[in-house]
Amino acid sequence: MPEANPCEPRTLTYAELLPYLLLTIGGSFQMSVSARLKRARSSCLQDAGSHDLTRELGAFEHTLWATDCIEPHHFLLVVRLERLECASFDENRLRAALAAAQRRHPALRVRIACADGLPPRYCPVDLPIPLQVIRGCHKDDWRVRSVQELTEPVDADRGPLLRVCLLLGEDASHLILTVHHAIGDGASAAYLMREILEFGVDDARPALPALPARRSVEEIVTKAPDCPPPHGSHSTQMRATPRLRPTVTSFEIAPDILDALVQRSRLEQTTLQGALIAAGSLSFEGVSARILSPVNVRSHLPGIVDDFGLYIAAAITSLDLHAGRDFWQVAREARVQLTQARTLPALHRRVAATRSLLADSQVDADIYASYDSLRQELGYQAVLSNLGRFPDIVRPERGPYVSAAYLLLNGDAAPTVGIVTLGGRLSVTMTSISGADDAAWFQRFEFLLRSAGDRRS
């Protein structure tokens, strides 16, 4: 009997559906805490014991894949490496680190297959993560290369959905991860970067154990399979729209100023993220502002810690900026709205909305229309993606270490800002295709952030 093709859509058997049924009715039975935790963790698994990602895309993954077919929506994580000796650098060691990471994370060894009339699904590929090493680079060349990486699509049909570029220089080197958004988020990229660097520095370090394939966020939080869009869905023949080359601008907040900003945020009963959104909103100098901020939902996903996957949801703060409201009033309001957006009921509502969007999109034209209507409905004026503190990496007494990190996102007409904290320093990077208007907004944003940490403000 021929072996079943994991990329061949098929009807689930009763035995395969049974776990979902048990998850639905199981809450009526009394269980020990350990049994509940074990069940919760197992509910995140795609299939028991499977280490290959072979499922259909979840609703959010599907949306990001479909929009990427229209215009690139991948993102970059860039780290600056000090003390990386160009002359003695061993490219094979970096390739070995990438291979080890690929063996560990199922999402790093897939492509996205979509036959006409069938929902897209992940399919394993036996291809290494593409790596390009460029020597003789200067310390600011990473900006030019980042623009090139943002402009060049990630080939989802072929896979893998990640590529790596190392810019080697005498002053500093930069390692760039380019990630298709349908397989991962910023936190996933940061954890992966840590794995690659720690393995690459210490070749005696044992490889981390392989992780199981996970279900989509929607399946985990709703405890029910995703409802695929109706047959006759869009094909892979969608033509990408012409893409303007983005500009990349950045600034850094020094540790003393960042510490003052964090302390002031606590005194004002808000958070650093609340202050960031307040600065971004007030920089538009209008009576209201809407900011889109990805939020990490791993706290709702038992057993998922440093897995590589898409474990975020989109939160939008809509803030009233009428005269008389000061910076910290706006920051407190932003904190309240973000806290509400992170709750499980809010996540359920976003899942339902995304599934509804896909269910209404049955042909190619619908995908374009849905994409445009979604942007208009959300109506955000900027994207602020705060990665938070970069994962700790043990700094060796000798050899290379990370001195800075930058998050760059492909956006649309709105300014798109990636924010990372490393070594007590805040790196803020804007990707823009709108020129002078966004540049002026970004300057006001920087000024407000620096001013907010001043206790006299």
C-alpha cells in the first residue's frame, strides 16, 4: 500500500478527531493539577510524537501568507557582533549551527504548498537554510543590506521560509535573519538567534533536543480545529503589487535615559510599552491616534516557551488626544487597552474575526479586496512592535558577542517601528515607504521618548 502523502489534504478519521472531542468535554471531569497541565501541553501538539509540520495553516498564518503573496510582509532581526575575527571566521561552524536549529524546529524546514481549490498547508522540505557571507563590510552596511532583504520576497513555494546573511567587517559584523511571517514572530527569531550564536561560539555545546510540531494558535486557544476556507479558495497565482524600496532609520536610547523612562513609567502607573504608544500617538499631532502593536500570547499556550512559531496577536490602541491630556494620561490609557487586548476573550474575538475574513474570501479577487478592507477597517496610523528584552546570551571572555539588536518589519503606508532592548539600551528602527512625513513623525517620536524620562516633564 503506497505511503500517505502528508501534503495531500484528507478527511480526519474518528480516531484523529477524538482528542478534539475529549478536549471539548473534558472540562466537566475532575483532574489533578498535573493531569490538567499534561493535557494542556499535549493540546499544543499537532500530532502525538510528530516532529514534522504537516498541517494546514491556521487562520492568522493563512492571512499573513495570503497578504505576503500580494506584497512582502516578512521581517528581519539583525544583531551587531563585536570581536568576530574575519580572518579566522569559520563559515562551516555557522552552517552547522543553522543545521542544528533546523533539526530542532519543525517550522524551519517547511514550504507552503497550495493546490488550486485547496487550503494552503505546511510541507516538509529537505533543504538547508540559505546562508550568504559577505566580507569586507563597513559598520553601517547593514542598513543597505536590510533594505535589500526587505524588498526581496521569501519563496514560500520552495522553502525554507528563512534565510541568513552575515556581513563581516573589521569594525563590527552583522548577522541578519530574514523570516517569513507565516512561520514566526519576533520573539521566535530572538530565541533562534540565541541558539545560533551560542552553538556557533561553542562547538562542544550539545545540540538541543528536537521539538514537536505544534498546532496553530487558533486551535490551541479555542481547543477546536481551524475551519478551513471553502473549497474554490484562492490559488498561488496571485501577482505581487509593485513595491517601493523602504528607507531604514534608527536611533538608540542610552541605558541611563532608558532607566529613567522605565522608572517614570512605573511611578505613573503604566509601562514602557504604554509610554512608547503614547509617544507614537502624540507624534501625529491630531485629536486621536490608532497604533497597531503585536502582543505575545505565549502565556496562553502551555508548554510553548522558546519554540519557533507564530505566537502573537494584533492589538490596536485607539487613543483620544484632545487638548489637556498629558503624556502620562495617554500612556495609562494605552496600558489599559493593551492589558485588555492580551486577555483570552479578546484573543477569541480576534480568532473569530480572522476566520470570518478567510471564510468570505473564495477567489483571488476576494483576497485583494479583503486585504484592502482589512487595512481600512483597522485604520492604524503606525505599527509599534516591541520585542522587549533580547534573550540573555552568555558573553564569553573571548570571542564574539552581541552589542546591539534591531527589529525591522515590512509595512505598508504607515510607519513601521521595531523596538529591542539589549544591554540596557533601547534600539528603535523605523521602516518607511512614505518619505518626509514619516521622518518628521519619527523625529517627534524620539523627542517625546527622551523627554518622557525627565522627571521635570
